[in-house]
Amino acid sequence: MQTAVHQLWPPPGDMRKTEMNILFFHSYPRDPDEWKSAWTQRSHPDVCWPEKWLPADLGFDVRVLFVSYNIGQSRVADVVDDLFKALVIRYASVTT
């Protein structure tokens, strides 16, 4: 099972307290880095709008996370278990 959590905002290492977590989920059938291109503009492939615009537009501190997962031949219960471990266990101490 391959599940990954990518923190786009605040930048990794920035330990500011955030008021909200925003999650984007993306299943990757072929490439684990496919999530990067799924949230960009065709005319500006270097701009990932949830990272660049969303925090500024909301006007308060948010954490923007991307969760990429491959369901492939796995059971849904296995994917849910991986997502729980990747999100809840990893970020529980950060948000409290």
C-alpha cells in the first residue's frame, strides 16, 4: 500500500498554529506524483492553486494537505487504515 501525505501550506517545518486543516485526496493510478499536476493550471503548471491562493484567500491560518493513495488491488479497508495512520497519527500532535 502506498499512501503519502504532502503538506503544502504552511511550508514544512513552519510550526504555526492553524485554525483549519484542508485535505485534498487524489488516487494515482499510474504515478505517485500525479497529484501535483492535478491541482495546477494548464497555462501555469508551476502554480498549485491550493498552495498559492487558498491560504491567502481564506484570510486565516490553514494547513493544506494532499493525500495521495493507490487503491489498485487493495481492499478499501486497507486504504482507510493507511489513511488513518498517515493523517490522524501524524498530525494529531501538530493540531492540538
